[in-house]
Amino acid sequence: MKLKYIAAAAAVTLASAGAQAQDRAGWPESFTVGTASQGGTYFAYGSGWANLVAEELGLSGGGEVTGGPMQNMALVHTGDAQFGMTTMGPAAESLGGTNPIAPGLAMDNACAMFPMYQTPFSVTALASSGIESIADIPEGAKIGFGPAGSTSDTYFPRMMETLGIEFERRNGGWSDLGGQLQDGLLDVIAFAAGVPVPAVSQLEVQTDVNIIEFTEEEQATILDAFPVSDFSIASSTYTTLEADARSVSMWNFAIANCELPASFVEAAVDVVMSDNDRMMNIHKAAASTVPENWDKNGVLKWHPGAAKWFRDNAGADIPDDMVAGN
């Protein structure tokens, strides 16, 4: 009887191993997640979930420094990166063939994977500059808009122009721009990043800054002109803030190459979405990385594996025509 028990147990073990091997058919041995520049939220958040997925699935994987959402759409579309992160505005432009990296190319091989968080647009200046409002920004001010092609660089200059601000445009990684602001080489940094932005938190430690909110009129003007939503940066986000700061925001989504195996993407989504506490340990912006925010994507087609996870676990009513391959 004992030998029969051992044989039966062995058979179950072999069957389980076979099922696991079958489930992983076509999985890559390693993967990368396109993030953005160091010092920004994308890099911290993206590297964090990349490492978490790699550890949980027993694969080699990690975050990759990129130019941000526009470049990530291109990298994931071509398969040079398995995963990436983007905002809804750059995603729509990429699908429409107006991504500046490859004008005319409809980047429709990048699929929605899971909701991340909202990207608030905010302005930071040194307290010593005397700039306390958008209207205080002097004509010809040197404004840092983040990496070229990033969400900040794509939309914030247009927003400033809409509000009547004349400026000199500067690009660079967030950490570099923070150093330039502190050294007096920039007048203002216009951030579009999940909060708290690491570069702003670092500036607060080193010097006095002003985190500038939009007036009600400025917010209304921007809401009318751009694909954004109203947002309030909580006073607890930064030590500098004494009250919530009025802002606007754009939703971010993780993306996956549409040709990746459905079982692989479903497993990766499960790692990220099944335990929000682990994601919160990576970055506070992950408070919005929860299943019920699946409906914030109205732009990208879903990866079949991601659609399956949200339908099975979040009751998501994702239409068939919004799933790649249908």
C-alpha cells in the first residue's frame, strides 16, 4: 500500500509539472519593462513591479531607462520591450500615427495590461524665485519639461502656451532638471509624474520650494483644451504643501506586446493586481493600481491575457472588440 501511495504521489507531481510546463509554453526567459528617466515616478514604479513579477514568476526581468510613454509605445509595439508604461494621451497619439518617434506608423501592437495611476501635472519653483503662481512665471522663463517625448514634454508646453506663458523649453531627466533648478539654471520645472515625484521630494530635503497649483480658471481652461481630468494633490504628499493643490491629471496604463502568450501576461497581471500592499511598498501612487480601475482605459485594445484576468477577477465588462485579436 505504501508503494502504491508513493507511486500515486509521484504521478500527481509529474502531472502538475507537466501542466506547469504547458502553461508556460512560449514564455520568454527574460523581459524588460520600459519606464522613463531616473528620478521620476515611472522609473521607481516600473522597476519595482518588474522586479516583483520576475521574482514571483521565476524569470529574469527588470526596468529599463527610456524616454517615457511615447518611446515605450514604440518599444512595446516592435517587441524590443515586452512590457512598458504609457499615459492615455501618448497612447492615443501613437495609435493615430502621430508618435514623433515614427510619424505615420500606427502603433497598434501595444496592448493594455493593467491600470497604474493618474499622472498629475504640477509646477515647482525655488521659494527664493518669488514664483508662487502660474501668472508669476516671467516672460522667457527657462522651464524644464522632462525627457523629450515624455508626457510632460508632449503636453505641458502646450498647456503653458494655452495659459499665455512665454518660455524657453528645456529637456532632461527629472533628477538632472532638479539639480539645474537648484543651481539657478532653470526657473521652473513642469512635472507630469505620479506623486510624490522623487525629484521633488529630494528638492524639499535640500532647499525651500514652491509647489504651484492652478487657479480654478486655469484648471477649467486646461480641462477644456486637453484630454485630462481634474485632480487634487493631497497636502500629505509633500512637506511643502499646507493644503491640497489644484491640478489636472492623465491616466497611466501598463502595456504589453500584443503577441506575448496570454498565459504569461495573465500571470504577470495577477502578480501586480492580487496584492496592492506590495505595490504600495514600491510607490504610493500604486494606491490607484486596483482592479476596479480597469475601466479607465478607453484607448488601447486589451491583451487577451489581461482581459481574461480582469473579466475573471474584477467582473470587468470588456467588450470583445476591445480585445486584441477579435
